[in-house]
Amino acid sequence: MIDQDRIAELNQPLVSDHDRELAELSARVGRGGGPDPEAVIGALAGFSVAAPSWALGTGGTRFGRFPVGGEPRATVEKIDDVAALRALVGATRSISLHVPWDDPADPEGLREYAAGQGIGFDAMNSNTFQDNPSTTGDGKVSYKFGSLANADPATRQAAVEHNLYVIDLGVRLGSRALTVWLADGTNHPGQADFRAQFERVAEGLRGIHDHLPEGWRMFTEHKPFEPAFYSTVNQDWGSSLLLAQAAGPKASCLVDLGHHLPNANIEQVVSRLAMVGRLGGFHFNDSKYGDDDLTTGSITPFQLFLIFGELVAAGGGRVPELAYMIDQSHNLKDPIEDLIQSTEAILLAYAQALLVDREALRAAQDGNDPALAQELLQAAFRTDVRPLAAEARRRNGAALAPLAAYRAIGYRDARIAERGRGTVATGL
Ligand code: PSV
Ligand code: MN
């Protein structure tokens, strides 16, 4: 729906400044044996991050929700929004569905429609944290006291079956992965036995894992609290690793940046999981206090840079092929504007991580020279790499200045006119 010619037209007045800034930066970056700027641009242009289907509408809190207007009314309209986003930023080439918030009646038709818009299907997400007619059927079972961890075998079975349904749906859509985030836990000390809950979840995940088709992967996503406020079964990366190991070889861990207790060293978690070959993917967002689901890179950009540093180290000079996704809740901003800014922050962190002189850093580490190590990291992190990200976008036919382009195009107003002011997208 966003025409490439319109993007080119909007880029036109910006091109000469951009070219000059890019040339200056490229000369600086490449000086004295620095990385080849062309290689950095190529890596950025090739990077893809999935957009979440559940965050194309306004996010809410328990204190209210203030709809932005023109929210997608069905999965097909979510695909339209992600296609618009892709046209602007280039890097969002897939959508991640959450079932049953998304439960397309004609998956093959949806797949074809999405492909026509240049959008593929990233990891599927199962929802066993809410009761819903399509997951808990006729009300005989409920997830109130857990899904895979529930003491009731029929409820556990319903949760397994929902995951199998999601895998089968994903096959029809062309997805190749399943992300399992469970709300299972307790609110009250003594409410349930920690070990029994964990063992039930491990058993359930094994059953789901065994249903994965050839070439599929499965991700366990940990989170310390919310909605469970005393204990959560998959509460931290250690539990997540144990569960992935118990599930089987196709399982690995997904790191949502908001799912850590305050001050956790997330980059070290990333390094550990990569080291044991069980790092599966990311949900990008940022936070100040808990799982705030704020714009990626808006609060702790240095942490994001360090995480990308670990990824580049793990991938031997490029980020490894993992499931990269944005998982945010847009309470105040237009969701698409928030996703534009998040994608930009991700590209910038990646570019800066690629600028780190890793050989010199290793020498500084081995030489016990923390001051030099800091200089090397700061030299990369303090570099304004925005022209590199802009150039990567331009090579993907996207916008040099995506937020300004989005506003100039008037996408939101057009969607309000088409979909209505009071529409509410399914999701968070
Ligand atoms: C849970 O907080 C989470 O991060 C999981 O990824 C869910 O699937 C998603 O948010 C939506 O609730
Ligand atoms: Mn998440």
C-alpha cells in the first residue's frame, strides 16, 4: 500500500546530504584497518526482524487503553501494516502470529496474500495464558491455575493440543518455528509444588517438540514474573535452558529483553546461551522497571549495543541466524511509529557492534587492560552510524527518513478513514 515511487520521491530531497554524510562516515570507519563500510551496510541491509501481530494496535495497561484509531481489524490488515512498515524501513520482512489472537480461516490464502506484499511468517506463538473458546473448548478446562503445569491432566492435554494446532497452522503458513511463553506459576507461597510444576512443563514441552516437523525449531521464553507474582515456572534463563534441553534438540531459548530482574546482565546471558548452542531468538524491547515493553533502544541503548556485540562475536563477524522479533506494547505512540523507531535502534546497535575492533578487544582482554577495552567499545558506541542504517534502507528501496515519510504519506489517517476510529486490534 506504500508505493516505492512515493518513497523514492520522499527520499529525493534528502539524497545529497545523505550521500555526503555517508561518504564522511565511511572514510572515518574504514580508516586504519577499520571495518569495510560496504560490508557493514551489506550486513544491515540483509538483516531482518519480525514484527509482532499483537502489537499493531494500541497497548493497554490495567488502568486503561487509548486507541490510536485505524487499528487492524483482522490478521490480513495486520499484514498490510507490516508491509507498510517494511516499505519504510526495509528490515521487517516477516510477521509473527499469536494464536488464537490470529487464527486465519484460510491459512494458504493468507500466506499467498502476505507473500504478495513481501511478508513471510516468522515464529508462531501459542497462547495458553488466557481461556478462549478455541483453546479451552467448551469451558471444561481452564488455564486459571496454569496450562502445561496444571495439576489437571485434561488441562495439560488441552495446552499440548493447542500447541500442536499452532504448529500445524504454522506449517500451512510457511512458518518454521514455535515460541512457547507460559504464564504458569503461582501467586501464593505453597500454592503449588515447584518441582511438580516444572516436571509437568518439561513433559508437555517434550510432547510438543516431538510434533515439530523437519526443519522446525521451538523456543522457550522465560520471564521472572507477571502474571504470576510469586513464582513462575520458566522464570529465568537457567530454567529456560533446562526446559529446552528437556524438550529436545530442536528447542532453544528465546531472550525477551524485558524478561529479566532489574540490573540483570543480559549480554552475559546471551553469551552463555550462545556458548552452549541454545540461543534461539530475541524479543526486542526496552524497559526501566519490569516488562515495560518500551521502544527498543530508547532507555538502555548501550545494553542493546553490548548484546549485539555478543551476537556478532557468536556469529563470527555477523549476527547468527536466529529468530529476531520486536515484542512491544505501544501505549502512547502510534504502533507503526514505535516499530519504525525500534527497527532503527536495532540497526544502529548492530552497526555499532560491527565497528568494534574485536581483535584489539581480545588483545586488551588478554593483556588485562580494561581501560583500553573500554576505549575500543566506546569508539564504536559513540560513532553516529545513522548514515549506514539509512543507506541500508535505501538499498532495500526503503525510506532514508522513515518516520518523516510515514507522516508525509498520511498512513494513519488513511487507515482511520478505511477501518474506523474505534477499531481495536486483537493482541495485548
Ligand atoms: C509475555 O510477556 C510476552 O513477552 C510473550 O512473548 C508473549 O507471547 C507476548 O509477550 C504477548 O503477550
Ligand atoms: Mn516476549
